[in-house]
Amino acid sequence: MAHIIVVGNEKGGAGKSTVSMHVATALARLGHKVGVLDLDLRQKTFGRFVENRKATMARAGVDLATPEYHDLPEVDPATLKPGENPYDRRLSMAVAKLEADRDFIIIDCPGSHTRLSQVAHSLADTLITPLNDSFVDFDLLAHIDPDTNKVKGPSVYSEMVWNARQLRAKAGLKPIDWIVVRNRLGAQMMHNKKKMGDAVDDLSKRIGFRVAPGFNERVIFRELFPRGLTLLDLRDIGVVGQMNISNVAARQELRELMKALNLPGVEVKI
């Protein structure tokens, strides 16, 4: 059975698709068979990434390790059981198609609460939640006291993850390994960074997730998307000039993230 990685957060702009693209491509480059589903059925950012990647390979005449992307299949309403949600059936069919011959399935969730996202969280063996280094984003995980910065209680997204954990427990499945990734860290505002770090660490002990380092804010991620590339691909297509100090540091960030995920059967050597 494939190991299912869900990348989720109910807020847009946290870097979910960037994390999904880099983790999926890193796993493919390490020799693993990777399937990808994008649950943002309107924007389909990951689907666009793979399209761009294939076009770049054709132009450059190179073969880059690439995850296998699938749209969710359509279903005939007449085939649904009474009360069955069509989105549940579509996601189930997509996962069933991939899990037999893939090592990993990565599910990129939209930046909002949807039925598809809710169901996907209950399928997760590993859940990655990118989090901007801001108390605006932190509010999705927990409410804090504005005077003491102490955590008062879980918020809406944490409650959804808790419900997903309960469903998995009832089904006899292993617990979700939940990793919160502090993303888009900046070099400035060190005091705020420390307060965020303390709050995330405090919450991790209370509701049970691990904390992993993410990516600093870098223009290169946005620049590579139209070509369907990640930082790991630059040397393969001869773009040596873009491997400056900042981009080398970004490769190291990805390496550290992959190590922190501690995925089964993955030896990080990228």
C-alpha cells in the first residue's frame, strides 16, 4: 500500500503547493514512484506544475524525474449509493488507482475547508501543515491570550485534524504523523519569530504534532513554477548560473525538511 502524504492548511498563501511540488519531486528524484492528487479542482496548481515541467523537458530535450499527476475521475450520479457524497467516491477512486503501484501518494489540499479536504485528512499517514510565521496563520491552529501569548485552546483546523484522527482510530488505522512546517521565515523581526516559535512548541506538546523547518521567503520558487522546475533540477537542465548562495541555501532547507519528515524507506541524499 502506498504511503499517503496530505499537505493541508485551511488558509491560502501558506506555501502548500510549493511544499507539495518539492516533496513530490524530491521523492521522485530519489527513485520512488510518486502519484499526486490536487484537490483544488478550480486552480489545479500542481497539475499546472506538471504540465509546465513536461513542456520544459520537451524544449530542453532532457528527462527529469517527475511525479505522476492525476485529476479526480468523474462519476456517474446514477452509480452512487443513497446518501453517498460524489466527492467521496471521486477521491476514493483516484486513491485506489494510484495506491497499487505507487510508493507515495501526495494530496495537495486547497486553502479552505472543503468536503474533499476533510476526507483527505482522514486518509493521511503523514500530514504536512505549512504555516506562515505569523499569528494570523497560527490562529487556525489555536487561540492565544493576547497579553501572555499562552495557548487558550485549539482552533478550527486543529479540530478537523482531531476528527480525522478519531476516524482513523475507529477504522483501526495507524495514527497520523502530523508535522507543522514553519514556512516563509524571514531574516527580520527576530522577536516575533521567537514568540511564534514558543507558541508553536507549546501547542505541539498539547495537541500532538512535530515541528519541522520549512522554506525561507525566496523569489526563486515563484520564478521556477512557469517552467515546472524545482531547485533540484537546475543543474540537470544546465541553469548553473542560478545556483547562487541563496539558492544553495534553499536546497539545504529542502534537504532538512525531507529528513524531518522521516518517511518510510526514504534515504535523503539530495
